[in-house]
Amino acid sequence: MFNVKSTYSFNQATILVKDYVQQAKAMGYQAVGLADQGNLFAAYEFYQASQVFGIKAVLGLTVSLPGLIDDQKAWPALIYAIDQKGYQGLIKLSRLMSHQKEYSNQLYLNCLSDYKGHLVYISRGHDSELDSLVLHDQIKEAQDLLKQLREIFGEDKVYLGHQILPFNQIVTRHLSDFAKSMDLKQVSTQPVRLLQQEDVMALTILKRRVDRAAYEPLDLTNFGQRSEKVLLSRKDLEDLYQHYGLVEIISNSDQLMTRLEFKLQEGKDLLPVFDSGSLLTSQEYLKQLVTQALNQFGLAAKNTYQERLAYELSVIHQMGYDDYFLIVADIVSYCRQHHIQLGAGRGSAPGSLVTYLLGVSTIDPLKYDLIFERFLNPERQTMPDIDLDIPNSHRDQVIAYVRQKYGYEQVAQIATFNRFGAKSAIQEVLRQVGQDSQLKTWSKLIPTDPNRKIDLGQAYQENKSFRHLVDASPTNQAIFQAGQALEGLISEHSIHAGGLVITDFPIDSMIPVLEEGQSLITQFDKDGVENLGLLKIDLLALKNLTLLDQILQEVKVKDQAFEIEDIDLNDHETLQLFRRAQTRGVFQFESPGIRNVLSQLQPTSFEDIVAVNALFRPGPMGQIQTYIKRKHGQYQATYPVPELEGILKDTYGIIIYQEQVMQILVSMAGFTMGQADLLRRAMSKKDHEVMQAQKVNFLTGALEKGYEEKTASQVYDAIAEFANYGFNRSHAVVYSKLAFQLAYLKVHYSQAFFLGQLKFDPTQMQAYLEEIKAAGIKILTLDVNKSQMGVSANGNDLRLGFQMVKGIRPDLMREIIDNRQLMGPYQDFFDFLRRLPDKYLQVTPLEILIKVGAFDSLGYNRATLLTNLEKVIESVRFSGLNMDLFEEMAPKIETVAELNPLQLIHQEKEHLGFYLSGHPLDFYRDNLNAEINLMNISQIKKEEPKSPFRLLGIISRIKLTQTRQGQTMAFAQIEDESGKLDQVLFPKVFERYHSLLKEEGILLVTGSYGQSKRGQAQIIINRLELPDKLISDKGSQNNYKICFIKLAKNNLINNNIEWLKKLSISNPGPCQVILVVGQDKPFALNDTYNISYSQRVQTYLRNRFGAANVVYR
């Protein structure tokens, strides 16, 4: 079996490598070959499978070589490695094929000549150059071809591939003649592309992917094709050739299999040697670097640090990883020197003091009780795993540095392979059968689970709706079966998100690579690379680190001295932000679920933030309420045994972190940290054999320490159950630090925070609108003389950018800015049009710019510009650059009254996607009776289920439905400035208020907060009112003269003064502000701080200080 392709020959075969090797063994083969199309992606997996199933593997390559006789075409051939040097030849050929688009005889011949005697050539069969010449009766040319091939590969390195196919008698006869006359051997090249006939449909679908448009829709219900390309058993193959009297082909094939060898060397660490530029050894240089850092950090006098450092250095050296740490430290040093923002660390690496001192992590492991052995275990010889988080904008720069330092041939990114999953397989089938319209229906019903991969078979068993869809028709059943056949097959290859291989020898001297652009890509995935002992470092582009970098750039504009690493991780105001759950834009704390947890928990320290980060995951989530109640004293913290209080006190007796599991094993049973880490790993992988064996050791150790066996057994079972869900504390700490940094910037550098967020993702303006206003920051309209492409700073406010506008071409945006920068500000609307190239003098885009206020600063109001636009454009077009002619022809401007406020803001919403100059609710909110206590949607979402409320909002969607009793009810969506919520009107309520329920209508809603059956937030409507009837006259509101604000601590006064000042500027009014701090005398602010008593201002105040702490009198 030499002519075998796997799923790694994209779209050409359905064979999974492991399944192939296992099935071939079961079918009686002693050796198997594999020759994928132009690549060696499968080589590692193929070799591994052969070792597992005890069968010999020989490796080849299907290549398309320029013809030696007919060089106008590339002809397929099989080339196999005889030995390790032959394997090197395959590597070189596959690399050449990855980037050589034009067929060049000389390139391939040069490559092949270097490996003459170490490769064999097998003519593939019916589609080979040899068979083509025979079929065209060019016998002499065929003989010449074989002579040339012998010169290239060697006298006994050329084989005649034979396929038994219908109408193949002529080729068979001539091949037999060549074999006798030229002393050549024939071997079987019977094609194998699938393991069973049931996969024919999947193979057909794969082949059609290459040019789907060239095919008619596939009819799966009448699909009765069979294939000669299925894997035959050894006996069936022997019988086939015996039937045609060609039994010697089988023995020749066996002899060739015996001749070929293919092995991969595993288990060796092939670390490059770091060049420090000094005479010191790597061990000495590493020690020098960290010792200097220990002194710089002021930690050298602390014995605990000295002892920890000495221990870590000894382990690192004994395991042979001095160079590894130096290489990573050098990359980090480059980033620091070039002001590239790095993460605080990642994974378990922050558990090392060495990584802290090298700057790889910014977390002190002793301060946060992190464990070195969780990162590098001296009792488990595996390569350390240090990942670096880098802003996406700088990742290519860092990779370029590594490539420049170690050499192009010594650095490669890592391949990864995308496989058909349940949804993508069904989607591919639906497209092939012409049912694209059904994509959403099928995808919606295929369940997903973040904790496990669900295949189509499981989906059918577990989901009743999906099962009904599949069983609805024969066509649907065929679609389902075809999807199952595609599942798990490779659809394409891509580049791993972060992996980088570094060697001190050419990488392709050991493993195959591709050339893509200016990069080398390994043909093995990360597991293959690591298991072969190569150094892999992950440089990961973390979105939120890119965001942090963007925000810090904005901070530095006004505060050059600010350093994010100097902030207090227990900053009171930042913790207040977490307690208010205003964490939109804060890494890992943005979801409604985790914000609800923050509201309940009311975190008072950075440790609380770390705990929430670790707990808010599918496994340990059930412990959240216990943690909250224990923190607030509602439940008493309990410990499995009193001695574990020291380990579990900070988490109120709950095991949250993997490191706590390790500490318990050490404390109770005398395990070493290395042994504890090994058992923790076994527990997380549910390795019951290891767990049971180690339980005996645990109980023995616990008994020796004086614990009762029953107690020890209960503790062991408890931690074994938890270890599967426990979170890596190191990782929780570093990512919580990033979250805290973003939250700190949101509190203390609000303008920079929002500016960075909106530059990073302009589509988030609607989400941040209310928060920006609440921070006292104005959002200024688009202005042709001041706006940039993106949002920009304008004093202490934010100015909209052209990118925020829908329907404007990017080249027009750039033209407006470039022209302004080149020729100065636009003097008026006519000057703007005169300077605009003719191709941009179009009514539609200019109307849009008018409607969003881009010309507000140039004199005329929006209504006037819209009224006169067409005739002004016509005049400008006719006069061109002739100023005299333009002045002569200038149309008389018809001045009209401005549009009403609602028209203006609705036009802004249409073209910006959000309300800017105002909101339809503002008029009502500012004029409603002050006694009406309104909440906004963001406040409602923080309430307990069934909590009553009153809400002013806009109805944005209505859907009517019938109950089983035939009664009409409604589902609708309501929105305000702070968000959207689904709402339900049950039959009785709908019957009473249905006349008020209209899309885009503004209503005052009374109801209660709850959740739908699917767990989604919704509100149950009890009453609807038109707000017009509840507007009071202004006189009745003038009774409110003072706003009392109660503060918890005196030091909070100064922190809130600036915020209140901004609020008063944007919302002036008659109410004096008086601050009340504990039992101290009330502190009255002067009248420049006087504020409005509008519902909007009340909402801002209650959000910041709490509803109970704001009172008007």
C-alpha cells in the first residue's frame, strides 16, 4: 500500500491517520505506507500510530513533477524515503512544493540529486507520465523516461506502479514487458482514499469543495456510487492480483516495504544555546541576572526570597533549562526596551520567582502564595511552558526580532489544523445540496457546550428538536449521515495563534516546514513539535492587552509620569467600581452574570477579585453563593480539619485554586510539592488508576501525621472531586491584575479609558454612551474641521470621528481630513464643497454629513443646508475652481427654521447608530413628576428576581403569540440609554394595554424583573402608561432646593468633587449639593456645584453613590 492519502491531502481523501493504521493492522498488513499530496503534515501522527498499533510505517510523498518527456505538464508520482537521509529529501521536496508555483525541472532535479540513493520513485499508475506515454503508443519515449529516472534516483530505486482498473490491459502488458526487458520491479499502487464504502458520499463532497460552482446540487437520497479507492484487506488485495496472474506484484511490494525505513526521534530536549555575549556559562549568566534584579527589587535581605531563588535556580539547571529562561527573558527585554506593553504573565509561569525577577511576570509569587512546582516540577521532566501576552499590533515586530536574532532558518511558526465540527460539517453538506436557506435552522438546533465537544451523534441523542429535524424527511436523514461522515476530517490548515519554534540549527533538518510569505511554518502541530523536543514559545496576541496599550497611550498624552505597574491593587475607588458592577470594558468582568456576582459579593480587596475570576467558571460556579454568604457572615466558614485553616482562610474554607489542593496534600500527608503536582494532574485528568494508588499514599501519610483514617479519606475524596474544577491561581492572579488595571484606568483616567475603548472598537459607542455622560465627559458632534478618522480627545471631552458615520466611503473621509491638513480649516460650507473633488460632490453622502452635524460649526443650520444642498452642488460643479464665476453664479440661500429636536436626534440615530445630541426619553425624564421614582435598564438588571420597578423606555420590537387557551399575549423589547430588555405581557395585561403597545412608542412601564425559561433576563409587565399624562408643571418641582449625598468615608470627598463639578456643568439646576460624611458636620458645596433635579441626574447620582444615599429636599 503505497498510493495512500489521508485527510491531510485536503479534499482528496476521508482517511483519518489513526483509523487507517489500526484498520490496516486488523486487516492483516504488517507494514503501511502513506504519501499525502505535497506535504508531510501527517508524518508525526502516522509514526505515533504505528508505534501504538505495532505495525511498520513507511513514509512517502505524492509529488507533481515536471515531465521529463512532456515538460508542459506536471505529472503525479510517489516518492518514498529509504532511510533518514531520504526523509530529509522528502522534507526538502515538500518545502519546495509549498512555495514553488511555477514548475521548474531544474529546481526539482537539483533537490533530488542531493538525495540520490536515499529515495525511491514509484510511477503512480493510470495518471502518471509513464502510463500516458504507453496509452499513446509512445513506447520508446516511455523507455527513455525510465532510463532518465534511473539516472536521477539510482538503478534499483525506480519501481513500476501497477493499478488494477477496468480497461487497463494495454498498460498492464507493457509494464510487464518493461519489467522484464529493463530489470524493473512492479509494485501495487492501488489507490486508497477511504476506509469504507460508506465514506464515498463524504469523499464526493470534499472533491466538490474545490470548485463548488462547477457542480449541480448533490442529490444525497439517490446516491449509490461505489469506489475502487477503498482500503482492501490484505487477503482481498492478494486475491485481486492473483486473479490477474500478477501475484509477484504482492511479493515485490512486501520486499520494498522491508527496504524502506522511517523513524522519528522523540524525548530529547533540543534547546538552542543562548548567546549572552559574555564568557559566563548560561547557568552563571542566569544567576547573575536574577541576583541583580533581587537587589534592585529590594528583596536581597529577605531569607525567604534568597532560599526560594536558590532552589528554583538549582531545579532549572538540573532539568537543563537555563537557556530556555534566558531566551524568554531576552524576548521580554526587547519588548521592554521598545516600549511594547506585556501582560503580567500567563498560566503557571508567575509561580516562579525567577520569571518575576527576569520581568517575564510582574507578579511576586511569594506575596501571592504561588507555587513553583505548579509551573516546573522536578519530578516530571517536561519542558517549561512560558506564554507571553503581546498586543496584536506588535506581535509581528517581536517575531521579526526573534527571526533576526536566531536566523530565518531557525525560527518557525506552528501549523494548526481546522477540522469539520458538527455545525461546519452540516453547513458544508447543506451548501452542496443547494439548501443554503436551511443553514440557520440546522445550526440553531445543534447544541453547544463550553465544557465538551458535542458531535452530531450526541446532538441527535440529546436534543429532541434536532432529532425531530433529522427524522422529518429522507433528505434530512441523508444530510445528517453525510455530516457525520465529514466530522473530524481536516478542512484546512492555518497558523497557530501564538506558537513559535526556535532552534540553533535549520529547522527543516529535523522536521518538515512550509514557506508562506516571509515565514516558515512547521508542518507538525504543537504536540508534534513539543514531543520531538523542540523549543516552543507562545507569543499570544491578547485583545485586552492591545486595548490596555491603547488606553495607556492616551493617558501618557496628559500624564507622562504615570506607570501602570505602580498602581495600588487595593485602590478603594477601583474596588467601588467593582462593587457597583460597572465593569463594562474590564477584562473577564463584562458579562451580565459576573457583574451580578460582583453586585452580590461587594468585593473589598484584590483577593476577592481573584476569587471571583476563578469561581466564575462552569465547574466551581456552584460554590459562588456559599463564598458570598461566608464573606458576609451569613454562613460560618468551616474547614475539613482545623489545620487547613491557614490554607483556606482567605477563601472562607472553600477550595478554589489548584495550588490549595497541592498545599493540602503537602500539609496533611507529607507529599512533596512535586508529588502533589503529579497527583493534581492525575485528578484533573480523572486518571482513576493513579488517583486510587495515590489515595493509599495519602492515607498512609495522613495517619503518620495523626489524622483519623475516616477524616483523611473524606478530605481526599473532597479534593479529588474539586481538583477537576480547580483553577490555576497564578493565572487567576495575573488576569485579575489586568482586569484591575483596566478598572483603575476607567475610574481615574476616564477620558483615556473611553477614548482607548472606542478607538479599539468604534461599534461600542452605544454601549458606553451613558457611562461616558455619567463620567462628566461630553461627546461632541462630528465636525469637518476637528474630527479625525476615529474618536479623538477634545480638551476633556470626546469628539466623534468619521468612522462612526454609516454610509460614508472611507476615501471621502480621508479626503476631508487630508485636504484640511494641507490647506487649513474649511471657512464655510461653500469653501468645503469647492475644495472637494468632483467625484465626491454627491447628494447622499453630503446629506448624511449634514444630518450628523458635521457642518454645524460653519454657520447654517442643518435644515437650511438640506434645503439648499442640490442647487449649491450644481453651482460648484459648474464653476469648478473659478472663484469669480462661482460668486457670480452663487445661488441665493433659502434660510429655513431648524428641524425640531426629535427630528434631529432621530436623523443622528439613523446614521450614527445611537442618539447623540439628545434622547427621545430626555424630554419626559426631565419633566416627569419628581415623585415618580424611575429606574433605568442597567439598574433593573442588578435587582433581585421579582423586584418591582418603574421604567421609561422605547418599545423597539413586538411579537404577538397565542396561549394554548387561544388568548393573545405579547413579547416585546424595551430600551433606554443604558440598554435593552425583553418584556412579557400576559393575556390579561395585554388585553388592557394593547392599544398603547406600538413600536417606537415611549411608555412608562411598571413591572417586575425576572428570567425566562431559558435563563434570559426579562421583565413582566403589570401596567403601561403614556408619559405625557404624568408631566408636571415646573412650579411644583421648585420645592426641591437641596440634594443630600451621603458618603462612607471622609477621604472620598476629594475623589468625588471633580465628578460632581462635571455633572453640574452638563446638568445645571437650582439644587445645592450637601455632602454628609458619617457623624461629621454636613459639608455644603458652593453654588457652582448646583445641579438639576431631573430624573436623569438622579439616575447618575444613584448609580455612583447608591440609591439610599441620595435624597432631595
